[in-house]
Amino acid sequence: MAESGVRRAGTVAVVGRPNAGKSTLVNALVGTKVAIVSDKPQTTRRRVLGVLTTGEGQVVFVDTPGLHKPLHRLNRVMLDEAMEAVHEVDVRLLVIDAQSVPGGGDRFVLDLIARAPAPRVAVLNKIDLLKRKEDLLPRMAELGSLGIFDEIIPISALTGEGTDRLVPLLLRLLPEGDDLFPPDTVTTTEEKVRWAEVVREKFLERVRDEIPFGLGVVVESTRRDEAKGLTVVSATVVVDRDSHKAIVLGAGGRMIKEAGTAARLELEKTFGGRFFLELHVVARPGWREDSRFIGELTS
């Protein structure tokens, strides 16, 4: 808990390798869904702010794309987003998959964090999936020996185990000051961008492994149908190969119908009210190298 009478506020970059559970953690700490989640790497493509306001202060989490080797212009944009965030925030929070075997990618991330300003905190995530919790001890000792972290905490973003220690710790590390956003703010991401991301999430849950990296969603228009009490959202699902268009549509339009229904239910649950989705699928080969179109997806 922060000192009595002292209010703290600031930004925390949540960084790590793809699929480490960063977005799941941010959603859990903020208390609502501000970033989409899937088991496909590189799901997060832009910086997403999740704002948590407590009686002691305000923590602004910056959920970043996973740190990985960039193979396309899109990937380079994602990597730049993450690396800029590391140097612009007040605290760096490194999320590590406790199940993973350390390798070259982990060394790259640790070197990046070591060169970034302090303070730095590491969390070993997904401890709910470990057969023996004592297996964490060597990993924690190895991270501690680097001398770059203020604290190392084992957690499960999914179940909440250990996360109760995080917010008080982060508040102690943040500078004194007034809140950065109004207290009812949970994210600064535009609503239509959040809607597009929910649609993408539902397709990511259903497509094969080679498709997710080349799948994007853009909300083209929205309108309110007062007579029916609906928000009508027209969105385009973009794939980077002609052959992927048929897969995303599914036999007899089955996949697009299932994904659309799941997205509509998620939108109604998260945002309230009733939604109607108009989804279209187009193939746009090479879009991951198109700077202008990438800007539409990541801005």
C-alpha cells in the first residue's frame, strides 16, 4: 500500500515474449477486457492502455506487442511499439511464461530490459500450469542473479494467484502525482478499434496456425438503428492470401457466421446494448508490407 496521504500515478509497460500472457494480466488487473486474448502469438499489434484507479493512486498499464524477430514491416512496427514503450514509461513489468524453457529470445528480452531505466519487475506467469511449484525456485534464483529486477513474483494471470501483490508493489514504484486520466477511465483505445479487435479475436480462436499473422480487421462504418435498438457495425476481415479467404469464410459460410456470432455476444457482454455485425472478407496479398494499411490497423 502507498504511504498514507501520498498519491502516486504513472505508467507501467507490460512487456515480454509473444504468448507470455501480457494481455490476460492487464485485463485481470484492470478488471475488464481492454485487450484481446488468444493462444496465437503476436495477437497484440498495438500499444493498449489499461487504466486502474485505486484509493492510493492510478496505474496506467501499457500492454505491448510481444518481443520477437521481425519478418515483415508489420512485425517491425510491432517491435518498435514495444521497445518505445519500455523507455517511455515509469516502470517496466516483464512477463515470463513459467513453463517455457529459456532460450535466445529470452536473452534478447532480458538484455533489452537490462538496458532500460529502472525500476523493473519480473513476473513468472502461468504457475497454475506447473506440476510442481518448487520448480520455480531455480528460475527465480537465475533471474535474481542478474541484479536488474526490483522484485520477482510468481503469478497466474488466469486464476489471479499472486496478482494481489503486484498493484501495491507497482504503486510504491510509481512517482508521486495526480491521476493521469479521469477515475472512470479503463482504456484510451477508440471504441471502434476495440470492436474490430473483438472480431479478430473470434477469428483467431478458429483459424489454422498459418493464417493469424496475415489476418486483420477494420471497422469501416458504424450506425445506430434506433428502431431496432441496435448498433450496426460493418467490418472487413483482411487476409493476405486468396486461399485464406475461403478458409475464413468456411464451408457454406460456417466460420464467418460462428465467429460473427461469438463477436456479437462478446461485444454485448463487454459494451452493453445490442449489436449487429456486417462482416466481409477480402484478400489483400502483401498487406503486411503496406505502411499505409498497417497504419489503419495499428493506429
